[in-house]
Amino acid sequence: MPAEWEPHTATWLTWPRPDGISFPGRYEVVPPVLAKLVRLIAEGEAVHINIWDAELERLAKYTLEAEGVPMAAVEFHPFRAYEPWCRDHGPLFVTRPGGDRAIVNWGYNAWGGKYPPFDLDDAIPVQVADALGLPLFEPGMILEGGSIDVNGAGDLLTTEACLLHPNRNPRVAEGDIEARLCGFLGVEKITWLGDGIEGDDTDGHIDDITRFVSTDTVVTAVEPDAADRNHAPLQANRERLGQAFDVIELPMPRRIEQDGQRLPASYANFYICNAHVIVPTYRDANDDRALGLLREAFPGRTVTGLDSIDLIWGLGSFHCLTQQEPAAK
């Protein structure tokens, strides 16, 4: 599995439905944010969008055109999914020298069965493989794309809280999980972190806490306030990273709540596309600091902040919405 910063052929997204459960009472503010995201991605690669039906496609096209998206770069596919989190239900692409590409069809159960139904979402990788004419590998295991991060050089990051949770693979031992990750994604070393951040309904996805920015460097979220519930788990994760990688500490935004529930706002949920590193911002004092650190971490790339306040109400941001299709090697 290539690193996210390696060249892409395209990015895949799933357009949200007005009657989905991700943005109750706030749907109308979400499509314009997605249009801004698509515009940035389309500066450097094609964008494939899974769409529910022809009427939603019409509305999506109107929103994209209003944002100035070059529509020649956008292709819609009649692949239905209940919710828009393509990082988790979408295809995971793998490559090998010589130009071969394939899709790994990890099973999807809506983060441990939290949000049924999810049968349509689970079928997306098969439909994409058919559309692209790519081979499909079946590991026989539940795994969301947001639960792993790779550096393309043999290393993989994940969390015990998510991958070892009994609501994912209760009959698959840790050793078997590691074997399947190595066998199907071409990794050699797995670094296990502990818990995720408060408010993350995925049980602790890695893409909200720790990310590779190069083959030997990671950014990891830290919370210096000892009274904050994120302080202890993030500090424990920082200690687990030890000396294995060069580590850049990334601040957390202030606490953001919805109806008394903390939302999983994090700068680590950035997406690396060909033209930009797209970083969620939260109208927070730490926005500029996080952007500055990521600009230092990605020399030669354009690091662009994009307001994510309206998205985080759905408990995810830009990395959660996107899935890269790597170019053939």
C-alpha cells in the first residue's frame, strides 16, 4: 500500500445524502464545504464521486459548479452508500512495481455495528473494482481505512482500541490481524498505539491522532492540559512512539461540543492529495500553529487550511471523507 503522499491517479468520495444520519439538522451547510474540498483536490487529480441517485447528482453538480470546480475532472458513479465516510467504506488500493494495481476488500460494519444499515457501504469496494477492472483481494476481516496509516516503506500505524475491539473481529487473534495486515498491504512492521481521542465514535482511529508525514517522521496529537480527557491517552501514545520515528507534536484545537458531546476535532485528519495537503481548521487559536508545523513537515508541498467546523458535527473531517487511488508504479 503506497503512502498517501505518493502520486495519485484520483481521489474517491461519497456524496452525503440529505436523509443520512451523519449531519442531522445541518445537512445544508455540508455540500458547500465538500465542494471546496473537491475544488482543491481537482487542481491536481481526478475526483470520483459515489452518488445515491440522479437527483442527488444534479444537486451535487450545481454545488460543485457554483464553487468553480472544473467539472471535466469529476466523474460520478451510481454506487450507493448510506453515509459519506469513504475513507472507511471505500476501496483500499495496493500496487506493485510493473504497474499492477488491485483493491483490498476489507469488510465494513459501520464501526462495530453502530449505525445500521451498512450493506450498501460495504459493497462499494467491489463496485469500484468492477468499474476500474482491478483484481479484488478478500482478507476476511473488518477494517476501516481510517484505522491505519502507512509510510509506503514497510511501516503501519494503528490502535489497539480500534483494531482489537471485539465489535470488529471477535474471532481473529491479534497475531492473525497482524499477519493479514502484512500479507495484504505489504507492510513489515506494525506500531500499535493505544486509545484515540474523546468523542471519536470509531473507537480510536489513527487518522485523528498520529500520521506519517515521511518514511521516518510522524506527527502526533498532544494535549498539554492535564485536566483534559485527551491528555493521558495522547501522552501514552507519544511515549509508545518512543525512538522508532522522528516525532512532531501537533496541538489540539479547543474542546468543541454538540449537545454536551465532545466532537473529535483534530488537525491530524488532514488529506494529502497531489496539489495540496488539506488541513481541517476550527476557527481556533491553534489553527495557525498547526498549519505552520505541517508546512515544515511537508516542504515543497502546498499546505492549505480549510474550515471544518460544519463537518466535525458529523464526527469526521477531510481524511475521513476521502480515499486516494494511487498511480501505477
